[in-house]
Amino acid sequence: MVDTTLVRKAMSELAYQDQNPMELYYPEIAEITKVNQFTELEKWYEITLPNGRDLGHQPGQFVQVSLFGVGEAPISITSSPTKKSAFELCVRNVGMLTDKLHLLDVGSNLGIRGPFGKGFNIDAFRGKDVLIVGGGIGIVPLRSLINYIIDNRQEFGRLIICYGAKSPKELLFADELKLWESDPEIEYHVTVDNIIPEWKGHVGVITTLFPNIELDLENTIAAVVGPPIMYKFVLMALKTKQLPDENIYLSLERRMKCGVGKCGHCQINQSYVCQEGPVYHYPDIKNLPEAI
Ligand SMILES: Cc1cc2nc3c(=O)[nH]c(=O)nc-3n(C[C@H](O)[C@H](O)[C@H](O)COP(=O)(O)OP(=O)(O)OC[C@H]3O[C@@H](n4cnc5c(N)ncnc54)[C@H](O)[C@@H]3O)c2cc1C
Ligand code: FES
């Protein structure tokens, strides 16, 4: 019997190599063209490829960022594909590579491979109401989808954004959040776990936002990204609201090395997250042990 997962994987590798014979393993030298310190731990970067080449990504895809002599790490692309001349990353300083990356400023070079992986299936969202559920740094890849929708507003229905962070000072993209809040075309809901005196908004985990949101169940597609603990509760809450599993897409994070389906570091059973993910259609992984 033919193992269709392996056949699909081999075909997608061949298709990728066909399109990008050199780019699979060799990083392209890119330049940091803007930097902004968002929070104590997170910095935002605008990255420009040689000659302002378009990265050509889909929302939800990632790049492998390398610093020579240090290492390489997968980082989600946070800008919309509608931004062509440069792309954006938002990086949390957690270790070796990200610590060194945080020391770099405008004009510094870094290596970029990608874009890699499967992003959100935009066609499935087109014409539908879109429910975005982002926890913590999960808002980083979701912002690419949000800005794509904002830039192509007429192609989508309602845009409902639920964003949760541990505390107000950990909210990312602060300037943009104000725009989302004031935009009559966006239903923006934000919550934090721990408050400070100045915080006048909602307090509680992200699922506490759901009871106040009415969904057109047949016409709503959800995009969910957040820390592993969040998925269990968000999926339960969406089930309670009776949103069909077929209407849910989510992104998984696993340790990665090659990013292109060769090393097996990211493997969950037969699925290579770097190739078949990081964004999955929920029905495809809901029965995969250890996926969620
Ligand atoms: C598809 C994908 C997209 C990602 N997008 C982003 C992004 O947009 N922004 C961002 O800041 N980070 C993102 N990450 C996580 C990022 O890749 C890691 O934080 C990074 O690899 C850490 O590298 P380091 O050398 O700085 O840390 P290390 O020195 O390697 O490790 C520091 C600590 O973090 C732990 N750690 C490292 N990587 C991971 C991981 N993937 N999962 C769990 N624990 C880990 C280590 O065990 C160690 O405790 C993404 C990861 C994946 C797989
Ligand atoms: S990271 Fe090497 S196979 Fe996925």
C-alpha cells in the first residue's frame, strides 16, 4: 500500500526545489532597514532583500533567520504579502540567536532562507467572516493575515480580532492596536491576565472574550495562534459556540533545524511541521497524537 503522506511530502519537496533550486539551503544576505523595541523582550524588524526583492510569502509562513557564527532560527513573517519591497519580523529574545539578533541595528546584515511552510489558506477565508484568535506572540503571524484582509477588505466579511496577553505592557504592535480599535470595519477585542492601575479594558483569559461575540457559524473561519496551553481551551470554547471543526485553522510551533523537511526535528508522527505546517486545517491534525 502506498503511503500517501510520504508521496505528498516528496512531491511538495520536488515542487519547492523546482522553483528555488539554490534557495533551499543557502541564506540570502538581507539588511535590517528599520528596528523598533516593542517591549522588554520583543523587537520588530523591517528586513530588505537585495534589490528590494519581494519575499513572496503567504500569511502564516516563516523564514529561517541566520547570524553567521551563531546559528539559525525559524521566525514568522509578520507583514502582509501586500507589502512587497521589504518584510517584517518580530522577535522575542529567549536565547543564543535571538539575543545576538537583538543587538543588531539598522544597516546590519543577516541571512534569510525561505519563505517556508504552509501559511493560511486565504481562499478558505475569502468571502467569509474571519475570527482571529491570537495569544501572546501568536499575534505575530496573525498580523500578516489581518493586514492582508485590511488591504483587501472588500474580499472578506466581518473581521473579528481577539487578542490576549499576560499584561498590558506585553501587548505587541501598540500603535496598530489603536488603529484596529478605532476602525469601524474591525471588531477588536483585547484582554490581559494581569492588570496595572491604568488598564481599563477586559481582564481574563482569551476565551472570556467569546461569550460577547455572536458568530454566523456557517460563514465564519477562525485562525488561531498562541501558546500550546491556549489551544486546548480555545478549541473547547469554539466547540461550545458550535463552530464546525472544518472552519478552524491553527499554527503549531515545534523545534526546527533545516526548515525544509530533511532533518526530522519538527516531526509530529508523520507530519513535518516545517512543510505541512506550521498552519494546519484543524480536521487534519485533531486526531494526530501529541499535535495539540
Ligand atoms: C514556525 C515557527 C515560527 C516562529 N516564529 C517566531 C516569531 O515570529 N518570533 C519569535 O520570537 N519566535 C518565533 N519562533 C520561536 C523561535 O524560533 C525560537 O524562539 C528561537 O529558535 C530561539 O532561538 P535561540 O537560539 O535564541 O534560543 P535557544 O538558545 O535555542 O533556546 C532558548 C530557550 O528557548 C527554548 N526554545 C528554543 N526554541 C524553541 C521552540 N521553537 N519551542 C520551544 N522552546 C524553544 C530552548 O529550549 C531554550 O530554553 C518560531 C518558531 C517556529 C517553529
Ligand atoms: S525542521 Fe527539519 S524536517 Fe522540519
